[in-house]
Amino acid sequence: MRAPIGDFGTATPAPDCLEELTDPVADAVRHWGGSVPADRILYVETDPQWADTAVFVEHYGRDLLEKSANCVVVAGKRGGDTTLAACVVLSTTRVDVNGVVRRQVGARKASFAAMDTAVGETGMEYGGITPIGLPAAWPVLVDSAVVDLPWVLVGSGLRRGKLLVPGKAFAGLPGAVVLEGLGV
């Protein structure tokens, strides 16, 4: 099937290519219960050498810059407790870690999680982390601008592929909270 955005050879419904996904992402697709059908989540194969956003859009389509989202793992600390959360923002913005995120997770201090923590806790590759398949207890903070897009390009759990997801699907993820101003 042709991808709805970008210049990709083909797009495959995620339920039809579970073997291309990491275990947590494949499991989330397999047990999908969102308002958007799982077969609307599409997988596109990409070259890992072009995984970073700037290079990626040069190769796969400049229109993707405004339609891409990053999923970053943050750690909020209060006393001796640490809360991990994921933040999904457009790739043209930065996560408001010390404002919106800190307040939302009730932390005194918030920062990006260490790479080892992000990879170890998600079971995904750094640079390919996706909000689909994250640990169930995590808050998934989603910028409202992401939800408003018809299609969003986001990681697949690996650097060698991406997911094309209807924006409104992010609002239905387990633990999802849609926020204005998360991406600045």
C-alpha cells in the first residue's frame, strides 16, 4: 500500500508485520484497543543511517518535518522517588521539561532520562522510541498539536523503521494525557 505521507516505497499495516517490531510494540499492536483500528497504524521500512530527523526528511520527504513527532523519556524526581514518563511532541518543537512536564508528573525536578534507563525500561532502541508499547504504568504526555494531525510519523521501537499513525490515536494510548503547550 502507498504511504499517506512521505516518500516511502510501501507502507504495511502494523498487524501484518509484527516481526519487524520490537516485542513491546508488537504486543501493543496485537492487543490494540484504541478508537483507531490497529490496521490504520502503518509500518514503513527506513534506513537507520537516516534516522535522525534532519537527514530523514531530506531523504524521505521535506513534508515530513511538519508531520513528525518525537517520543522522549523523561524522569521526574521528588524526594527519593523517580517517575518515568514519555512525551510526544512535534519534531519542530522541544519538550517543556521544566514547566509542563514537571508540573504534570508532580516532580520537584525533571530531566531527560538517561539513555540506559530509556532503553532498558522501554525495550526499544534509543532514537526509535515510540509511545506505542510503553510500560502501562507510565504517563504518556501528548502535545495537542500531535493529536490534531491526520497522520504522524513516529518511531517504531527500532531505528530501521517508522510508524505512520493517525494523530487522534495518540490520545487513546494507555496513560495518555493530551496537553496544550507541551512542545515549545
